[in-house]
Amino acid sequence: MTVPTPRQMAPELDISTLDGAWRLSEQQPVHFTLIVVYRGLHCPICKASLRELDQELAAFAERGVDVIAMSGDSEDRARQSKAQWGINNVRIGYDLTEQTARAWGLFVSRGINDKEPSIFFEPGLFLVKPDVTLYSASIQSMPFARPAIGDLMKAIDFIVEKDYPARGEA
């Protein structure tokens, strides 16, 4: 499995969102673009995580962080997630491809029951700098024990205040 390396260019990322096309290379955040990959409509842990992210979107914006969440779900399933989970603020991407997921180092799972898609991607959280280099990656093989949103905001505050460099590049 190939994993993107901090301080190197992030992999290409062009994705459809419920608000239109989105391309990582066109983003212009003050400090970071936060990319959150979630498993999809079938995942109750994703629901809780995205709802918390949605509630804290303004706090990320105040920190100069643009946010997008995405999955391999279809547009219809992404719309269902947004509506059923009460996501009002976070941009939702859909149709993440297996090729792109693998380029980002994500784990790929096969559905084990009729509620899960035949193939989906396990969670990932990426901070990308304005120059489109990867700052950090949190990639999981299971839906559990994701980075807490509050901890992530504290980390961003520290990173910005101390001009802390990306790590894991060696």
C-alpha cells in the first residue's frame, strides 16, 4: 500500500460534491484543507463524526481551515446521508474512486452484509497545506477510534502558533 508522504505534493483529488465539482489544487485555504473520508451512509460512527464536524465547521473556518468530507457513496446515498444525518454545513463529496482512495493510502473494505456497499473505504483524515503538500494523515483500517474534532482543533492551533513542521517525511 502506498501512503502519501508529508511535505510532498498530495495526490490528485478531483471529486463531485453535492455543491458541484471540487478540485484540491484549486483550494485556497489560509492554513489547511481538511479532507475527511468517511465510510458511507451505512456507518453510524460516520454519522456521529460528521455531525460533530458539521457543528464545528465555523470554528475550523475561524482557524483558516477549509473542510470537505467524502466517500465512495453514490450521489443519491450522499444526499441521503446529508439529509438523514442533519449535515447542513460541511461540503459532501461522493463517488470517490478506488484508484483515488488507494493513491491516498486508504484501506479498502468489502461489504459483509446487505447494508454495506460491495466495496467502500475506511476513514481517513488529511491536512493539506495551501501549496497542496500533505501536512498530516490519519488513516484507519476500522471505523473506530478516529481523531476527536476538539483535539484536531487544538492541534491546528498549536501547529499555526508554533509554525510546527510536518513530520513523518523521512
